[in-house]
Amino acid sequence: MFAVQLATASRWLIIGYSFRDDPVNEVLRKAFMDRVNKPQVLVVTYGEELERLGVERAFGWGKEDGKSDGWLTINRGGADGAENTSDWKKFVEPLG
């Protein structure tokens, strides 16, 4: 069910995930790489421990793919109050 929803959702919200679970990363990577139009991804974490490179690798994004800024946003303020941030507002505003 998780993979089916990833295949059709235009936005992926990931909160509090460390990207250290290989089976989950494989589902994310396959769903992401199978898509021509990449989803907008907002990762909400707390602090600086989670590295952007690690998130990109989990999705199968490599140096040869260029910058991930067009599809990936990492908010480091934690889940509490994330809905009040500019990252959240940008993520939820209607596609246009």
C-alpha cells in the first residue's frame, strides 16, 4: 500500500525518519526513480544530524543528477510547529 501511494502522490511528507532503514529506503528509491515527474519532498527533522547527501542517496539521487533543490526541502526545526514554517507553506500551496 505504501508503494502504491508513493507512485501516485505528487508530494511526499516525511517526518522524523532517519533514512537508516534499508527496506524503507528501497521502497522510496524505487518509487522515486520510477517517476518521470519527481514529487515534491518535504523532510521534517530536528537538528543537523540528518545530512542532505544521505537523503539524496536514499532516493537514488546522485551527483550526476544535479542539485536536489527543485524537489527536496529539509526543515530542521522538528515536527512541533512545522506547519507554521515557510517550508510548510511552500509545500502545501496549490500547484500552479
